[in-house]
Amino acid sequence: VRTSQLKSALNEQRIFLLILGLSVYLSLSSRYFLTFLNITNILLAISFEGMIAIGMALLIIVGEIDLSVGSLMAFGAVLSIMFQPYGVLVGMITGILGGVLFGFVNGLLVTKIRLPSIAATLGVMVLVKGVVFALTREHTVLGTNKGFVLLSQTNVFGIPMPVIVFVCLLVIFELILQKSLLGRRIFAVGGNATASRFFGIKTDRTKIFCFVATGFLAGLAGVMLASKLNIASGNIGQYSNVLVITAVLLGGISMDGGEGSIFKAFQGILLLGIINNAMVIMRISPFVQEIIQGALLIFIVVIDSISIERKRYK
Amino acid sequence: MTQTKPFLSTMLREQSQVLIFIFLLIVFSAISPEFRTVGNFINLLKQITVIGVISCGMTMVIITGCLDLSVGSAFSLLGLVSIIFQRNNNVLGIAMPVMAAVVIGLFNGFIVTRYKINSIIATLGTLSILSGIALLITNGAIISGRTGTWFGIIGGGRFLGVPNHVYVLIAIMAIFHIVLSRTTFGRKVKYVGTNATAAEIAGMRPARVRTSAFVMSSLSVSVAVIIYTSRMTTASPIAGLGYEFDAITAVVIGGTSLAGGKGSIFKTIIGVLLLATIVNILTLFNVPFSYQSIMKGVLIITAIYVDIRARRQGEN
């Protein structure tokens, strides 16, 4: 009994073990890897798409998906820079609201008009990208307000602001998901939407919440990214949807819905961050990173599908 | 006489895209003198060949109930393959992308059918892989092939005043139309898209049908690539960026259902023409590219909505 318990425990924590193993290997092979600066760099690099991964985790748990997150991030980034003349805070709020608005549109299309989420968010992705290019006239827009840059470039005890925001969001959304009524509803709707409707759960509202939360997080990620770069353009977030979906599935959240945690999504994005960091240290071309990301996505969904099938036969 | 009304209303519903297309042609010709020139129409045909050919393959995949998001980056990669081999040998410049396309299609089909994975997610992975490989091969640079050979005849030549690649498009459309509407395989494609489980019980092999559809999709990409490399004699690792959305938009606007099981090459032709005509008039009126993207997004959502509403009415 004990060995099988150990086995399942190991299987449960396989991503964590993978992260641990890779980190040990990298610390031994490169003096640079295990430095404070490099660790914060890894966290900073994943914090933007990591925020979006929180929302994507909610959506995949509730049984939906959002392909438009990259466009929403670009939208948030561009708005936050374009509204700077009216003040830093106005820019930030407009950027976040932009994400929330289209998150809400996604939610309405999926729940009220009952479009499949993959198709609806595909349409919104193309549409919002067009809006972003129209706003910027297909140029890169530059920040004009020095105060805006402080948002992402401030360090607290040497830790960059986006990392702090990211960690806070992780904790908040994990608490919502695991401890609140809303969280339990998300699991219930993702597990079985029809049954939850019979139990009086407003499935549409639960789903709309997840879409709006994702839009909010994508908008916020865009604002933080724009503040870090002090520029924005329609090319931001071009492959964010692939990256974020890969991270969430890599973390061990099943496409089947109904189970998962924010911490798992964090593990997924952290592993991707470490792999990218390793490739930078080893001076491997960024194009190879793209190949590895695609291959990882396929590999992970294949593993996921095999384990779902096994569960069914048990 | 009693027959006329239901017939007319069915026809209006079934062929509404054709009517919209004709309506737009008349309106655009009336408001724009530049639009109604022969040169513009030939131009219009020129613009649709690449997307038109890709859309034929995409139609097959969509009717089986899947989607192929990898066509854009497959286009970029196959373009490089074509030009790299064309430098030494024109025949290889045509044969190699075709063979590589078969490999890509088999890979997509295998992943989707063997492991029962959502085709959008799987081909999103392939999209990243192929685009990474394409960028890696040339390190992001544009490459050029040998000019002044017969290789350029497909994309550059004319016959009876019509560009040669328009004939290629017509041939591909005819082949796909016949395969889809006149062969056993075509019927299997529709059955599998309607209900894969039932099709399997009836003795068909959905996995094989879907894999074939994915192979046909990448094969059509290779034909589009040959038209493109023949016309340009260059290839860029980002040449096909966004083609997947153009093809899907065209197929969906034409009236082929994303849910699978229904659709035709004729509908796709209308979808391609409709999209190209709208883009053409927007370009003539100097509307920036970004607004065309907004319009495409709205069109995709509207087309899916119309399709879903029609299906729900059918169920009731």
C-alpha cells in the first residue's frame, strides 16, 4: 500500500519534482543560475503572462477557454499609454477596464448567445487586435509620463513590483477558488454544468465571472508590461495564448474541467520560465524556445489525454 | 404555384451568401468606378488564389469537425523549403514542399485522432513548432531563389489574359468539390463530422478520415506555397502569418458550419469571394488594414452566430 501511495504522491507532484530536478541541475552546471538576480529575473519574466495564467486556470477549470488573452493584453498596454496625458492612474484604470470590457464580451458571447468559447474568443482575438492596430495606427506608442514607469520599475527589497503584484494575485485567487462559495461553484460548473444548474447554481454568472477575471488580469498584465517597457504596440502578446494555455495544462490542470488549482498553474508557468532561462543561459536561439513551447504543449495534452482515458477505465 | 414560396424561402436561406455577394458586387460597382474595371477584377482574382486554395483544404478539416490552425506557419515553412530546393532544381522546389506537407498533415492527424485531442490546441502546438523551425532555418531572414527559369510560370504567366494561378485555383476547387460531393470518401467526411461515434459503429474509421482531411489541408497549403514562391521567387519565415484566420473566416462566412458535418467547396468559394470583395473595396477607399481586422473579427462572430441559430431552429 505504501509504495502505491508514494507512487501516486510522486505522480501528483511530478511538475514540482521536475522544477526541483531542473533547478538542481542548472545550479550545478551554471554559477549564474542560483543567484538572487537571476531568480528575480525568472519571476519577473513570468509575472505578466503568469497573471493571465491565473485567469486561464479559472476558465479551464470551469470548462471554457480564452484565445483572446494576448490581444486583451496588448489592448490594456496600448490604452494605458494612450490615456497617460490624463494622468497615470487614468491610464492604468482605462487599460484594466479595456480588458474587463472584452472579458465581459467573451462571457456574454459564450453564455448568453451560447457560442463555443474557442470560436467566440477566436473572433474577439482578431477583432481586438484590429482595434489595437487602429488605435496605434500600426505604430509603436511611447510612454510620455515618467510616473507611469515607476509602476513596474520600482523594487521593494530588491523584488520588482510586477512580481509582488503577481504573487498577491496568486494568493487572492487561490483563496477565492479554494475557500469561497464562488470557488466551489466554479468547480461544480466545470465538473458538471447541467447538474449544477439543477442544484440552483447560476452557471452563466459563474462563467461570466471567470471570463471577466481573465479579461481583468490580461488588462492588468498589459498595463504592467507597458509600464516596464514604457512602450506598447499591437505586436504585444502575439503568442501569449499558446504560452498561457501550455503553462496551465503543464501545471496539471485537465482540459476536462472541474479540477485544478491556481498553484498548479503557477508551477506550469514557473517551469516554462526556468526552461526559457536555461536556454538563455545556454545561449540557445529564441526560435528554438518557440519550437520547444509548441512541442511541450502537444506533449502535455497527449499525457493529459492518456491519463483521462486511464481514469475512465478504472 | 403553392410550391414556389417554400422553395424561394429555402433558397434564400440556403444561398443567402450568394445573394449577399451579388448585392455587394452591384453596390460596389455602382459607388466606385475603380471597382468595376476589368483590371480590378483580375486583381481581385489574383489576391484570392493563395487563400482560396488553402480554404479548400480547411473546408475538408472543418467538415470533419476539426480545425487546422497550423496552415499559416506551415505556409511559411513550406515556402522556405520550396525556395531552398528551387535554388538547385525546379522540380525539387515543387516536390519537396508537397512531401513535407504530407508529413505535417500526418503529424496533425495522428496527434488529434490517436490521442483524441482538441484539434485547436494540437494545431496551436504545431503552429508554434513550424513557425519556430521556419524562423530558425533562415534566422528570420528572407531568402530568394533562382529567377529566370520556368519556375516562375505558375505564379507569373498568363493564358488567354488570365493569370495561370487562377487556373490552378479553379483546378484545386474542382478536385476538392468532386472529392467532397461525388466520392465515398467525401460522404465519409460528412458522416464523421456529423457523428463520429455513429460513423465508427457503421464501419467507418473516423481517425483515418480525419487524418486524410488534415493531409489534404496541408497539401492544399503546399499548392498555395508553390503559387506564392513561383510568383515571388522569395520566401519569408513569416509569409503565412495569420493565414489560418483568413482561411477559417472565409470558410465560416461561406456558411460551412464549425460544428462539422455540413458544408461545400461552393460555399467556401463564395466565402473567399465575399471576403476578398469587402477587403478590395475597403482598400480602394483607403481604409487601413487594422479596420479590416476588426471587420474580420465581427464577421467570424456573426457567421458562427448565424450558423448556431440556424442549427437550433433545426433542432426545434
